[in-house]
Amino acid sequence: MQFLAPRRVAVVPIKLPQPVPDGQLLIRTRYSGISAGTELLAYRGELAPSLAMDEALAALSGRFQYPFAYGYSCVGYVEVGTTAIPAGTAVFAFHPHQDLFLVPESDVVPLDQAADLRLATMFPLVETALQLTLDAGSVIDETVVVLGLGAVGLLTAILLTRGGAHVLAAEPRDWRREIAASSGITAVTPEELAARVADVTDGKGTHLLVELSGAPSALADGLALLAHEGTALVGSWYGIKPVPLPLGADFHRRRLTLRSSQVSTIPATLQGRWDVPKRRRAALNLLGDLPLRALATTEYAFADAPDAYMALDKGATGVMHVSLRYE
């Protein structure tokens, strides 16, 4: 599948080399997941064309210049394998949407043969939420505010709660708040948030705010919720959208901190205890332990990919995580 222009995608034919090169796996896709973050920015044309996709992944070595293939969540079975990953193995692969593809061993995560392949398309979302939680640090008995309850926002809120935080989330869509409530997360509307934060913190504000809404205005408004020397941890990627922030007296005098969190690398402060393979193993273990079925709301046939992107782009009611089904 290729992105042809802003809000235009199409399934196109490709040719694979034969025979399969040494060290490569030939994988037949069963499901692929669509990211409502970076991938939706690509769909909308909100990423700079000169920007590298992901220099750490062989399948994403290009740039966001039309036409391009993008995506990083394919799940299927190995048809031609290696000694380490033989044919028949169920795998997750960091690869664009494609029914049959070649990928290096290093870009796949072997799955349990009994794994739910549809739910496994959310592996990168779980890994991202895990990295956000690691970046948040110790949150035991702390009030943490999470802005945005898309799939990554909800998973992050759940993991922060498991880490001992009292999570208060803000989400404008009522159906997302209902899904959050079914997962034990307290969520309010953005209009209600300031009063609730003041109430639960005795007017002091929160020491940690995690911004995952993708809306620049949410970050700007969120700074006012921080306590003295509080931190806004930004997991949203805004692409080319401008992000005006109030960095005047309050930001300056209250010594507020803005930090980004990103899953491609491990921050220096954690490298003594964590690396990417360890984080992937931890995320893999979480696949069977998180309420992913509540997030797996929507499926489309691969041939209907344009409709899938349109539904995500419009914010269709009830559409949390979309996967493409290969038949």
C-alpha cells in the first residue's frame, strides 16, 4: 500500500526478489495495525517531506515524499525462514502494510503460536506506552494527569496506574471516556479538568502531566495544571503543526519542565537498566496482560484501506484502533 498524496492511499502491486536473500524472512501478513499518531500525520500530509521515516528500521529507510509506503505493525506467519526463526513462526514485524514481504530477522518479534494476531498489531502501541511510563519515573501515590485517551493514552494511563499513580485523564469524546472507565481509569472532559486537578491536589497542581492528545492547544492549556517545578511529558508528535506555548511568567517563575518521550531510543538515564530488546520482551509480556480487546474496535479488509484511513481521520464514533485484515 502506498500514500499517494494527502488523504490518498491505494493498494499497489510490488515485486519481491527471488530467491529470498540470506538472513531475510518472507512473511505472509494476516493483520496490520494503523497508527492513529504518526501514521495519521502521514496520511494527512502533516509531516515534512525531508524527514527520515525511521533510520533504525530497514523497511522504513525512506522519507515522507509522495509516493511512499508507511506503517510499522504487521502480524503474520513466516513462509521462508532462517535457523533462528523457522517457517511457520507467528511474528510481529515493523513493516508497512503489505500482504507478503521480506524483512531482516532484527525487525521482527516472534509471537507465541497461540497469540491473538489481531491484538498483536497493538504491540508498538504497548511498547510506546511502556516507554512513556519508564520516562515518567516513580509515580507512587502521585496524581498524574493524562491528556488524550486514544489507544496509546489509555494504555499509558493503565500502566501508570499499575505503577502506583492516581491517574486523572482528560478526553473530549464521551465514548472514549466510557472505555477508560471500563478499564478503571477516571476521565473527565477537558472543560472539567482544571477544577478536578485543583480538587484532588488541594490547589497545588500536578507534578506530572502526560500529553498524548496530539492537539497543540492541549499542551498549552496543560501547563497551567502543573505544580511548582512540575513536568509536562510530551508523547504527542505534532508533525508540522505549530505549537504556540505560554512560556511567560508562570512557566519561568514556577520552573516548569517540558520533556519529550519517544520510543525509537532508550534515554541515557535508563540505559544502564534498559535496552530495546529488554523493552520489547516486556511489551510482549504485556500483550496478554492488558485489556487490548476493548481497544480493538474496528477491522477493514486490506482492499478497503482507504475507508479505514478515512474513518480514523474523521474521528468516527467508536473507532479506537483499526486493523487491516488480509484474506
